[in-house]
Amino acid sequence: MNPRLFCLFAAISLTTFSQAQTADPKPLVEKALSAVGGKDKLLKNFRIKEIFHFGSTPEPAEGKKRSTRESILSQPDKWWINKKERGAEPAKDDVRAWSLDLLVDEKSKFEIIPDLTDEGKNCAGLRVSGSVTPAMSFYFDKETSLLHRLDWRGDFYRFSEWKEHDGLKYASKTIIFKVKDGKPWFFHEVTELERLSKLPEGLAKP
């Protein structure tokens, strides 16, 4: 590459990154919350039924079946399966991400990051830290303001098949990929979701 062109490209890239860092993240956060129904509609106590499998293809490998699971969750850090709390588990932060609970955590710090085009969707980028470690990179579809992609801990997640429950929009399907090679390794679907006014009796405490 011509040295002058390289310097120009580097200068433009640096300027774009600098502008992203200094932009106000509040409007993006507010758009994302509004797109799913508003802050007051976010999940607190809820029940979900799931179906999932590990592998690189949408269908399980020959001779394998999908797993099913029913869980009770209470944001920000409780998750019971068969009335037993899971304890320390990164998947709890995954749920806080796709449910957008991290966007309303008082400990969360927000930073605008460069836009991303993924699967033909133009996405606005937001980094969330303070309430989750390591920081997460959220990418919201610019047309809908719904969460399209999440990058975290060497993986990236794609969300699809949006549904609605009690005034809340949520992505019912998730595929997790490895950043290093872009290959999928986990397919997940929320088949049922129920908002709970209170937690059921008999749940074991951690």
C-alpha cells in the first residue's frame, strides 16, 4: 500500500475510534430498552423452558438428541434448575445480556464502540462493563434497535426469532460461535417464557 494512503487510512480509523469512545451512549441504551417494551417490562423473576444442543450444525449429530430444561431465574444472580441454585455460572451473565438486565444495573458503565455489519445488518456497538467481567460488546440492529449480536469471552452470540410476552420482546433463538474461527458450537431456543409475580416456594438457597 502507498505510504500516504496507509497514513490516511490509519488517521481515519483512529478518528472513527476516538469519536466512538467520546459519543454519548445514553441514547443507544434508551433506544434498546424502548425497542423491547421499555425498562418497566424487563424480566425480574421468571420461568423459562429451553431446548438446546452442542454442535456445529443446527440439527444434532446423528444419534444425538436435543436437551430440554425448565428453569426459574431471579435477576441479577439466581438460577434454579429442579429447585437447585446453580451457583457461580457465566451463563447467568448471558441471560442478563439477552434480557437487557445489564442495561439497567446501577453498576454498569457504557461506552460507544465502532459500528459492526453482521449478517447484512448494520449494528450500533455498545460496551458494557462494571457489572460484568470481562466487559461485553453489544451490537444493536440500527433498524429495529433490537440486540443482534453479543461478543464475550472468546465467543459471539447471534439472536433471532423475536417473540413477545406480557409486553416484552425477547429473542427466542440464540447461536453461539467461537470468535477464533467463526464456527458455531451451541444452538439454543427458549420455547416458553413466563413472568412470575413472586418466586415459587421450596427453592434451595445457594
